[in-house]
Amino acid sequence: MDGFPFLIAALGGYLLGSIPFGLFLTRAAGLGDIREIGSGNIGATNVLRTGRKDLALATLLLDSFKAGLAIVGFAVLFGERNVGLIAGVFAFLGHCYPVWLRFKGGKGVATYAGLLLFASPLGFLVAAPVWFAVFFLSRISSLAALTAASLVPPGAFLLGETRFAVGVLVALSLLVFFTHRANLSRLIKGTEPKFGQKKKEAE
């Protein structure tokens, strides 16, 4: 197969991923610009800081679904799973670096989760229990996300995932670490607050 399907999938996935649902929902609810609240992030965790759990949940689901839609849509369109995987990767990039918001978006955890659920259920089977276990024990969202991201590629490989998919998961997990580099620095210093505590920058 030539590169055209992958190019179209990359562009379409990026555009889907760059839809800032957190920003749209908070504005529609009359809460102003989410980028001026808390960490300034457009993701579900920062939306939760508005006190609207319903909006945070909607943001979480929509940010997850847009990656899933990109994956399934382009995989079906071109009849090739790997094309869908590329669309998912670029949906992740679109969420983190949306052109509409001067490339300042979310950190990609919900989008990554949605990508795993639709593109690599084996990876999701690793990520979900790890995230919940670490978060339950530590109450630190970033630690849960980073731990899950680090274990997804090897876990998916051991469960029989394809090499191409594992390569995609490795790239995405590295990107999660990159988008959480400030959180990682605070974790190393022991200054990363637990969920519910105030902090200058959140996931």
C-alpha cells in the first residue's frame, strides 16, 4: 500500500484530535475560558477544577472518543488497521498541540486511553488496571498516567500485540512522558500534589 492513505489518516486524525472539547464545553456552560483556570490545561482534570463534574466527565469521554473515531474511521475507510493506528497517533498529537490554540492543548492521557481502547485492547488491558491501582494507592494522577504509559508497550507485546502496534505504543508513551515532563520533575522532587490539592500546574 502506498503512503497516500497514511497521509490522509495523519491529517484527518490531527484535525479530529485538535478539537478542544474542554474549551468548548466550559464556554458553553458560561464558565469562561478554561485556559484561565487552574493549570490552563484544556483536559478533563482541569475542567474538574470548575466544580462541574458533569463537564469534566463529558470532556474525558469526548477526548477519548475523538481518538477512537479517528482510528476506526480510517481503518474502515482504507481497510487497513495500521492506517487507523496512524490516525490515532495524530489525533493524540492534535489534542496535545492543536493548531487552533497555538499548539497549546492537553496532555493526552484521555486521548491515549481512547486510542488504546479502540486500537489496542491488549494495551488497554494493561493500562486500565495499572492506572486505577496506582491512583488508588497514591492519589496522584500524573504518577498513575506515567506508570501506566511505561508498562503499556511491554505489556501489550507480551500479550501478543503486533510489532507495528507496539512501536506506535512506544512512541505514544514517550510522548506522554514528554507532555508530563513538569509533573515528572515534581514527582522526582517529591512536590507533586495529590488529587484534590491545589497546584500551579496539573495534568
